[in-house]
Amino acid sequence: MLVKPPKLVSLGFHLLLLFFFFVKGFSPLPHYVFFFSENISLEMDTNSKSMCPKARTEDRISALPDAIICHILSFLPTSDAVTTCFLSNRWKNMWTLVPTVELIVLSTAWDSGGTAAYVDRYLLFRGSSNIHKFHLCCVDLDGIVGRINGWICTALRRNVVELHLEFDERDDSHEFLVLPQDLFVCKTLETLKLSLGEHVTAVAPPTSNCFPRLKSLHITFDFPKYVEQIEKLFSCCPALEDLVVDGDLGWLEENQVLNVTISAPKLKRLKIYLFAHAMTLGENKIFVNADVPSLEDLDLTENFLASYCLKGAKSLTNAKIDFSVMREEDEGHPADVLADVDRVQRLFAEISNVKHLSLVVPVLGDTHIEYQCSLPTFNHLNQLELNHLECCSWKSLTNMLKITPNLENLLFAVNIKCDAAHDEDELKHKWSPPELVPVCLSSCLKTICISGFKGGSDEMEMVEYLLEHGQLLNELKVLTFDMEFDDALEVLMEIILFPRASDTCEIQCFN
């Protein structure tokens, strides 16, 4: 029986767990029953007439097909998979066939190049076997920049399908990495997660034959050295279906113009989480031009409110817009607020066909522009979610109800930070019902959910209005915030006594 070295004890435990999950059906491969080589069988001893243990040395794990063993090893850290070469001759080169590779490299300042040398040897001894998933994490860049592109190109030559490049930069790093051009023309790459930063840049991709099979792209960046590199990074993505752009553009120059182009005819899901810093963001002109005729889901969060153009986005169904941190430094300046509203109106015109909409747009309730704000009608909208609604901004609620004639489900959260402002100007916090009852409220609205409810007079008036005019309302849920049980019960009893236009409306209160 094979005697395992002490250093392989933890590896054997990992393998035991993996085989257990594998047998229990946590793998897409067919189910098999596995036995470890240290199985003990009981045989009859004819002389003593008793049962005595006799060891069997049959190794059923090693008898498995290479594909199954490699699939199991792919769940182990790469360094552990390599150590299986000590098990037996059968396992000596098995690690070189594992399709998943995960490598962590430290700069020479951390380990004198030990991990970098390990990566060199690992990729050399793997030979020409294909790599399906390659994850490279570099902690600092000093001393290893010259090797990184070689490692990446090796994975590209091995027909990599999923590539994750992660760079943990130090502020005092003195070296810069420019990613290889081969990255953009790889014909097998389908999934790419890439981090850019102050010391990691990407050259402009080619205008043709770029990302020919790439379906999922996730770009993160933090204070990139050349902001302009973001402009053309997504300009040619013929097969792309999922795009995530997440990062901080850093400090923008005065009157800087940034044009981001997205050309992806098959793109279905787009997430943009962008932040920028400037003394006055209004002086910066940032444009996002997206040719996305197949877009279905849009998730947008940023603090500078760029100008958006979604060309041909007729298939858009779900949209989430979050401008909650927008222009905190410009509060109280009507000219800046009006500029914001103009961009909000143009964005809303681009997404007016959605069926589900989630909004965090404080500017819609700003007292400076409540009469100038003209939003398009959302004729197809079925569900609306308004978050962080300030009680002094009830106008934004009534405005949205006016332009959603077919709305069936309404969810909104009252801003829990608004209590402090009540004493400053009580008139701002009064519920002001619209002159005409919104069409959706009298003809199709079925469910309403209010979270962050505190039982203020303006909130109670708002609930009373909704119940009084909700002709088809089936359910009203009120989620109270930071209220004692007795106080919440008192609020519920008061709401129950409000007149209701719908006899089938059920009122629920959660404390």
C-alpha cells in the first residue's frame, strides 16, 4: 500500500471532500461510487474460525478516466493539484492536464522572485495542454512586469476560454504594465475579467477582429493613468452579451471631454458603476454612446451624470438607475440642478420602454425644478421602485405616478435621514396630492410596499390618499422603521380605519 508523505495529509483530506461532493451529485458529471485504496476487507480465517481484517491494495481512484480526475483536481488550488504528482506514477503528470489554473505572484520586493520562478516552471512543465480557465493575481508589480505579459500570452496560446487578470498595485510602485495586443484578438476567449489602474494600462484595441468570441467582459479600474484608454476599450465587441464597467476615473481635468463608445450588437446586460472627482463636475463633459440593439437589462450607478445615448435599445426591459451620490457639493445651485435634470430627461427618454424600473434620483424631487421637469411617459412600465425618497420630495412620487399609466406594482423607501430637516421648514414636508388622480392609481395599481415608514403626518396623508383612490388595490405593505411595537400597532390601527376604494385591499404592517 502506498505510504503518503506527511505533507500530503491535507491534500488527501481535500481529495476526500471533493470525492464526497462528487458522489453526492454536486458535479455535472455522471455519478460514480468511489473507494479509497486503503479499504479493508474481512475474510474468514479457516484455522481460527473468526473474522480477521486483510488489507486490499486496489487503487480505484487511479483507475478513473483522466477527464474525471482532472475535473476533480480543478476544484483544488493549483499548488495542491501539483503536489498530487507524488502519489504514484499514474499521477505524476496528471496536474499538467488540469484545465483550471490559479496563480498568485508576489513582486520581488516581497519574496525575491520565488513565486514568479514557480509560475515560470509551472507553465513550462505544463507543455502544450489546453487551459480553460486562467486566473493570474499579481500582488505589486515591481520586478515581475517583464514576465507578466509572457504568462498571459502563454495562456492565450493554450486556447484559454476564461481569463481573470487581477493586479493589486502599490502606490509607490515604479513600474508600469501595458497589456499585450494579443489579448484583444484571441479567438478562444469568451470570458474576461480585467483590472486596470495607475500602473496597468491597455493600448487601444484594433478596430476590427477585436474580441471575436468574447461573451462576458468585466472591467474594473481605480485612478487609471490614462483615462482616455476607457474610451475605445468597448468599441468593437461583436459577440459580447454581458458587460460590467466598474471603477473610479480619479481626478478629472477642468473642461475635460471623455467619450466612451460601446458597440455590441448582441449585448443583453450592461452594468456601469462609475465615479469621478473634480472641483466642479459640471465643467466636465462625459458622454457614453452605446450601440446596443439587443440590450435587456441596464444597471447604472455614478456620481457625475454623464450624457447617455442608447442607440436602438428597443428590447430594454429592466433598468436600475442610482444617482444617490450625485452632486453633493452642488446642492442649492439651481443652474447645476437644471443641467442635471436635462440629462435625466434625456436618459429617461432612452429607457421609456422598460417594464421594471428602479430609481434613486434625488434631483427629481428638488424644489428648484419641480415645474421644469418634463419626463416621458412609461407606457409599458409594470413595476416601479423608488428608493431613498425624501419626505420633502413627495413631488417625485406623484410625478412618476402621472407618467406610468399601466403601473401595477409600486415599491418605495422613505429616506430615514429626513427627520432632522422637519423642524427647519415644516411646509416642505407636507403631502401635496396631485390635482388629478393618476391613471394608474384609479385603473391598474394592485400592490404597494412602503419601507422606512415612520408614521409622520405627511406619510399618513400619503397612505390615506393611495387607499382612497386605489380602485384595484389588492395589497398595501407598510414596513416601519425604528418604531416600538405599540407605536407600530397604533399606526396600523389608524391606517386600517382609512377609507378604501378597493374592498379587496389587504393591509399588512411589518415592524
